[in-house]
Amino acid sequence: MRARKLTAGILINAVTCCVSLVFILPLLVVLLNAFKSKAESNTMTLKLPAEWMFENFQTVVERGKLFLSFFNSLFYAGTGAVLIVFLIGAAGFVLARNRSGIHRFVYYFIILGIALPINNVTLMKIMKLLGLVNTQAGIILIYTAINLPISLFIVFGFIRNIPVEVDEAAIIDGCTARQLLLKIGLPLLSPVMVTIFVLNFMAIWNDFTMPLYYLNNSGKWPMTLAVYNFFGIFENQWNLVCADITLTILPVLIIFVLAQKYIVGGVSAGAVKG
């Protein structure tokens, strides 16, 4: 019995390592080739650079307009994630605590967006009607609407695990509805709110299609479109392309590593009930 468990554990670890390599090796190839010369990077191998070309990153920043696209991405991801957290914090608490028919209908209507695909033709017509095409406000509103359903689903499950007696005790002590939300609800939601912020920040930062469809001005492009444009200009210089990709994924990778424990804890807590 022990031998069988040991064998199963070894097989599971081996499969896990193989799956991990599928994701790690491409990143490692990009990272190593970002420091190579143009001739070396053409082979796209895992071989260490003969000479570490740190100037590749300086070239990318200067010629790829990364500073502007970096701040655009930061603005879109930060503003969109904060807006989602604010809306979900208030809506999730109200919908989870009120179980009447209309509240349940609103909840299921919103989370229906998890399964429904995005109709870009209709969305484009609406954006044109409202004058939001090629605007930063428009792209932020799109990101907020797209990511609201899954965020509400996670927060709703988290709130359902908080005893109702906490609210009742606060009301007995004289809390108003606003005080109940601000002083009781939001502090209790802080773990899952951090999770929602980080997940949405990463999702918005990494998105490519929405800016491609709805932003025609290169001055408003995020880093994902800047990489796409950079690749089109320097398609034969893989060292510069890899350096550009490395600079693009670095911020979101740092955020993910620093907030990993909040992501795991918040998602697991919010997935217990829903």
C-alpha cells in the first residue's frame, strides 16, 4: 500500500514538472534571447549569451515608446481594477445579504456574463453611439463590464461565508446601512478585494484584443499593442523583440509573485459557496 502511494506521488510530481516546463521554457527562451546579439537570437535556443547585451533594453525603451505605453497600461489596469473593486464591494454585499427575488435575478443576470461571448459588432455600435471609441474612458468601461461577472461570483461566495449575526450585532449597536458597509463589510472583504484587484489588474494588463479594436491612436496604446507594433517593425531582430516582451511581462509577474498568497486564499474562500 505504501509502495503504491509512493509510486503515485512520484508520477504526480513527474507530470507536474513536465507541465511546468511547458510554461517555463518559453519564458526562459525569451529571457535569454533578450540579452543576445541579433545573430545569436535568430536560433532562439536556451544557450547562454556569448556576450550579455544589456543595451537591447535601452534600445527597446527609446525606439519602442515603452514609457508612454507603460503608463497607458498602468492607467487602464489600475483604474479598471479599482473601479471593479469599488463596484463589486458594494454590489456583492447588497446582493449576498438580500435574498429577495429581484436581488437574486440581478445576481444571476450579471454572472450570466461569465458564459456569454462578447459581441464586438454590437459593442462597437454602442461605443460609437456614446462617443467612446478611441477614448481611454471607453476602454476602461469595457474592461470593467467584462470583468464584473466573475469578480461578483467570487465576492458573492466569500460574503455568503460571513455570518449574518455580524451584521445584526452591528445594527443593534446603531450602525446605519452606510456604516455597515464601510465599517463592517469592506474590512471583512479586504482579503478577497485584494484578490479581485490583482486578478483584474493582470487580466487588463495582458489584454490585446480590446485595445486593438477600440483604440486607433498609437498614443493611447497599452504595452501589449506596443509589443505588437514593435514586432512588426523589428521582426528580424528577435533580441529586441524578446527584450520588449520581457519588459512587458515583468510588472505583472512581480505583482503576481508578491500577491500570490492573496490570490490563492481569496479565490478558494470565494469558491466555497455561490
